[in-house]
Amino acid sequence: MEQLAVVARLKPGGEAKAAELIAEGPPYGLDGTRLASHTVYLSAGEIVFVFEGAEVEWIVDSIIDDPFHWELIAAFDRWRSLIEGSPRIARPAFSWRREDGAPS
């Protein structure tokens, strides 16, 4: 399974509004995508959107580049006021999983 993260710095004071937007849920139906999973991390100064799936970069590109994805376009507009600078792509540099899936 491949992973891709989109990392963005929040403007000062943006954490509370970011938490509200996250609580609304994703702006598109995740079941309608080929994603295996999607996780959002929020800190005092950053937001990280993690996508997982086979060929995940192609999946994310197709979601973002769809000009008729009105819900996503509206969501980008709401996030734009909270983001400082441009979001960045981050790819895994290290990953570890326990083979049996259970802690010892």
C-alpha cells in the first residue's frame, strides 16, 4: 500500500476553524474513490492529510484535478483562508509495521 501526505502550515489562530472543518467530514464521498484509507492530523501549527492506496498519487491527482468536483472546490476555498503559503507533498521516508499485527 502506498502513502502520500499533503502538509500545510496553518495561519496563527487557525487551529480551531481547522478542527471545525475536519469535524464536518470529507468534502467528497471516500467510498467513491479507490483510496484504501484517509487520515487527517491536526497540530497547533499544521494540518496533514494522509492518503493510502495502490497508485495513491494518481488517485489524489484525479480527485484534485476534477474540474466538476464542486464540493472539493468549495472545501479548498474554505481551507485557503486558514493556510499559510502553499501545501507541500510528503512521501514516506520510513515505515514499520509489526508482522503479526499485535504488540508483544
